[in-house]
Amino acid sequence: MSDKFLLPLSIIVAGLLIGGGFYLKGKQSSVPPPPSNQASNRGQQLNSENLSAALRPIDANDHVLGSLNSRVIVVEYSDTECPYCKNFHQSMIAIMQEYGKDERVAWVYRHFPIAEIHSRAPKEAEAQECAGEIGGSSKFWEYTNKLYEVTPSNNELDPNELVNIATAVGLSSSEFNVCLESGQYAPRVQHDIENALELGALGTPYSVLVDTKTNEHYPIEGAYPYAQLKQIIDLILQS
């Protein structure tokens, strides 16, 4: 794609990336809230070049659904007790069913539990990691999908359900409990949180859509529905 089309495409995509639920301090906003002092100190999160520099490189520790050779990569930072994350998760499942198999879209899942309002979310993130350790990538995604399905959101999931979800997806309850009780994945979860903050994320869900052909990075702040995500992805794929 020639340079003369890059700016117009960026403007169109940015225009589409308006709205969606955004979870901040327990409230939904239809537009991104004003930056806090912490976020403003981190830099210009809406600038593609700065997003590209701040986004932690995808590596073997990441949870990836689809091929990293895909034209579009969605890097999501999510809180399992956020109701809007629950909605966005379903949107992304639908996107991957349509675009994932032929290497058009890949999904990278990272953790961004907001402990101040969802005190149970950090441990749930550790539970996801334990599922991945015991059962590999497929069980990480199975566990994550089941967790979003089961939780009522808003910090209301009974912690005892974490092991029940593990057994429901075919994991050993004893192995799972040993891993979860060890707390060994708390630093891993914190690593994701720190990168979300470096990106200037103000709430959840927060994602970065990467066009791997042009290296354009677009912030997705909120629970965009399937139809709107599809519109943005199609625009990029057709460019």
C-alpha cells in the first residue's frame, strides 16, 4: 500500500474506533475517559508510533490464538471480572472463527486485572496461567473461555469455582490447586499489568490492533461488538 493511502486509512480506522463499553472504576463510558496523572505520564497512547514502541514484543510466554503471520493482530489486556471484557471476549471468539483459520487475524491475550475494584481478578488471571502450564495452549484458551462463561462478573465469581472450571475442561484438580496456591504466576500477571499501564490503558478491556503490513497500531478502548470489529478488520484487510 502506497504512503498516500496510509494517512486516510488511519483516519478512517480511528474514526471507527469510537464508542464501546470501557470499564473504569466500576463505570461504563461511551468514550475514552480523560487520562489520569499516571496515564498522562506514560505518554501519548493514541499515537501509533508511541504505541508500537510501548507494546511489549510478543514472545513464547504469550497466549496466541491464530498465526502471528496474520495481517491483523489484536493484543488484548483483559480483566476476567469486567462485564465489558466478558462481552468483548465473545466478540473476539466470533472474529477468530471467521478470520483466524486462514491467517488473517491473530489474538494475543494478556492480563489487566483491576484489583482496586475486582479483588478476585488477579487470582483468576493466575488460574488461567496454571491452566496453560498444566494443559498447554489449548487448555489455556478452554479455561479462559469457560471462566468468562461462568463468571457473573463484577467480582462475584466464587473462588471455589476456579478448580471446578479446571476439572470441567479436563485438568487435574490436584495439579491445578498446587499451582494456584503457589502464587507462582503472580509476577507473570503483574508483567502484563505493567505493560498495559505503559501503553496508557485507563480501563478494561484495552487492546491494540496491529496492522502487520504497515506497522500501524490502533488503540481499542472498550468492548467493541463483533460487527464494529469486523468493519475495522475488513477495512484493513482490503487495503
